[in-house]
Amino acid sequence: MAEHVILFAGPMGSGKTTAIETLSDIEVVATEAANTERDIVDKPTTTVALDYGEIVLGDEEKVRLYGIPGQRRFDFMWSILRERAEGMILLVNNDAPDAIATMIEYLDEFGELYERGGVVIGITRTDISRTPAVADYSRALAKARPGLVVPVLGIDPRSAEHMRMALMALIINIEMRETWSTREAETV
Amino acid sequence: MIGEGVDLYGGRRRGSLRGWIVEQQTALHNDISTERDAVENEQPVGWTSAAIAVHSILQIPIPMFLRLEPAGFGPITIDFRHHAFEWGTSLRDFPDEPATVLVETEPTTATEPPIFALPGQDLDRLLWTMGLHSFQDDRAFWLRPGDHYRLTRWPDLTSLDHTIDQMRMIAMLGNISLSVDQLAEAADVELAVAQRLVNALSLMGVIDSAIEAQARPVDAPAPAPSRGLFSRLRAKLGL
């Protein structure tokens, strides 16, 4: 069976579990535990190992959706899943303190995926905090990692339309990058 | 035509600015190759005149207000300092071909208060829609024939009405420089569809252009219909 692994990363409270629930064909397997950092994000539980959902494409193909924990003390899970991942949707909540720096920090952790064009950045909670603007993230990205343009989208993780769009943007960007880098290599 | 219509900003004059913009328009027209002589003799109308005004203002290092009034749809006010606009009409009701669009400009300063309550609406949404509806199926006046284009940032597609083909073309331009002809061929769409997209992205300022000789020497068209995961997901999701 063909499998594709897509990660959902981002800080606690950015909407990873909700995003997977929105996209998944199956009931999401969630590993939630009491949130011990309610001073940072005021929600009762948070993901400690991973969340898991699936999109089923016929009998022979699956897209596996893994949400990785937002708290850094669980970041051993990041390295396990990073190896298998084809792409990542990085969610950053716009109301987080220094959200743009948080985005750059995550991209440093997942630099290899980023270089393959395998990253979409979804800015969440823009209804709660209108700034920074989505374009501000793109500009910061262009400065921090010039030469590669990845999709940066304002996203509501509860919206099926938004999540489908983010997933499609991720996959088409990976496919285009693979296609053109192969052709560039052939040309040189 | 720029400068026509009533002065909405308390009668402050903007004659020299108007002259500057007309000069820019004229220069843009003259820069374009002679194959467009026929077009040059026509006055831009509708959204085309508005797009030219917006593009000209974006080149000016002076803060500026712009008011557009498509006939019958109420005024659109743009504050470029805040990348925002205000319009009583929803973009869902955007008129494809208004009989006229009055255009008025007004210089401001960095410190002058906004002319509508912020944050307003994201200007990208208006520029995207306007760009797709300007110049009919032709090249925007400021674009040069044969140029290659490369994306500098993805537009926020969740806030823009778009098609899957437009998303594919944006992904292509994010990964390689392509001319409009190459883009149309690679995406397997009509030339006019690719041209309208490039016009819109250019108006939004999210693509760079380079003359053909400076573009990377990849003999473009390859992809066309995707048979990969993208196409299977597209089918699954009914997009």
C-alpha cells in the first residue's frame, strides 16, 4: 500500500488536533493529557505523543496525518516522524507572543523538509489577533530563508475548505519542486 | 482616466501628482513593444484604468489615498500605507465590466490619520480580483513581452477566490521562472488564463520579472496534467 506521511506541527494551541480532525476520514486517535502550561495556553489538555488521522485514497493508498506535540519537552517525537514525512503543515497562532520568531524556530527544526518545498505555513487565530498580517510572515521568511517560496496561508483549522486548500497547496508545491529540480539537474 | 471625477478629499489639489501619474502611464505605454500600437490608441477603461492607476501609485515613493468608483457600485477607498481598502460592496458582487471606473488620487503623509476605520479589508483581495478583470485577455501595460516571472511570495489563497489551475500555476512560478506562454503550456490552460493570473500577481507585487536572457535556462514546459498525489487528492476531495 502506498503511504504518504504529512506532519502537523506548531506551538501548543495553534490548532493541530482540530486541523487533523477536519481532514481525517477516520476518527482521530488523540493522545491528550492535562496541560501543565496553562499560563502559556489556557486549554485543559494538550497532545503529548501524537494525534493520528487518515485520508483514504482507494484500497491502495493512504495519506497519514500526524500531529506532533507542541511542547518542546516532547520533541523526541519530532525526530522520529520527521524521517518519514513527505511534507508538513506548520500552524502558528497569530496571537502567540512573537509568532513570527516561533515560525522561524520551527522551520530551523524542519529545515530539510523546508528545502524540499515540503512545508505550508498556516497562520491561525487571525480572528483573535489581526496582526501580524499573513504577508508579514512571508516577508520574514524571505529574509530568513531567501531563495525558496513556500505557501503561507491564513487558516481556520475548523474549516474543511481551508484545510483542503492547505493540503493541496502543500502537495502541489512538493510535486512542482520535484519536477523542476529534476529538470534543472538534467539541463545542467 | 486618472484625475477625472469630483474631488472627494476636501478640495485639496493634486495637479502635479496627476501629471506625474499621466507621465508614468505614457512612459509605460511607450515602453511596450510596437506590436501594441493599436492598443495604445485606445483609452484604457473600466478596471484597466483602475489597475494602471494602482500600479502607478505603487511606484511612487509618496503615501497616497486612492478612490475608485465603478459605476453603480459605490466608492472604493484605498489606503496604501495600511495595505487596506474599504468598499460597501462585497467582492462577491464585483462587477466584471463596469461601464466606467472613476479614479481619484490624493497624496497624504505617513502620519495623517487613516481615512476609514482600520484594519479595513486586505488590499490583496481587491488587487487580485481587479488584476484578473483588467486588460481583458491581454498583457498588463507594464509587463514586457517575453519576460519570465517568478513568485516572491504566495498570495494568501484562503482569502482569495481561485481555481485549482490558478493554484497549480502559482506553485509553478514558485519553483521556476516561466514566461506566460510557458506557464500556459505547462499548466495546460489557455494563454489568456495564464496571462490574467500573471497580470493579477504583478498588480499585487508578488512576482518578479526578468528578461528572457536572464531567466534560468530550463527549457520549460513539463508538468501539464498531474497524475501524482495532487490529482488523486483533487478527485477524492471533489475539487
